[in-house]
Amino acid sequence: MKDARLESSAHSVVPLGSPDVIISLDIGTTYSGYAFALTKDLAEDHANIFINKEWISGNSKLITLRAPSSILLTPEKRFHSFGYEAEWKYGQLAAEENQTGWFYFRRFKMSFSNLIDRNKTACLQ
């Protein structure tokens, strides 16, 4: 019986049924980032990983590799934005006194990490 794996020209072994994309999320206490790779590309070159090269903070002079760990949800509890965009939009809403009903979360990592070990669900306020 043949082994259920594919062998690439770089002598890497990729199991059949493996994911098409591998994603890594770095949710930090203050800043977050991401990286991803296509499985077929990794078989050819293990360094073929895509990372976010820059987040623009709204100030063209501030470009970073990571974005603030901030999320903004609409009043319908749907995702609106993340990072600098979430901070900027919520700041605009607050300046116009229109933030009522919106859900803005900053530095939320520790709220989740304390619950993950206990296998509980989290409710951010």
C-alpha cells in the first residue's frame, strides 16, 4: 500500500488532505500580526511565508509590522475593523458622539487567555 503523501522536488513531504493554507495569528496584549503560507509553496521552499509588511496608522510617517490589538464591531455585532482602522473609526464616532451601540475592544488578549485554560467561554464588556 502506497503512503498517503506527496513528495515535492525539494524532498519535502506534504500529507494528502493537508490544508491548502496555513495561517498564523499573533494576538498580542498590545499589538498583533499575522502570517500565512500556501502549502504547495512551502513544499518548494520552506521560507515562502507571507507576512503583513506594513500597517499604516493613519499617519503616513508611522508604518509598523504589527497593528494595535483593537477590534470594532457594529451595533449589529458584526466585524467592522481591526487595529489602526478600528482605533481611527471609533475615535471619529466618539468625536461626533455617535459611538453608542458600537463595540470597541482594546488589549483584550488577557481576558481570553485566562479563560482558554479553563475551557470556558468569554464575554468581553
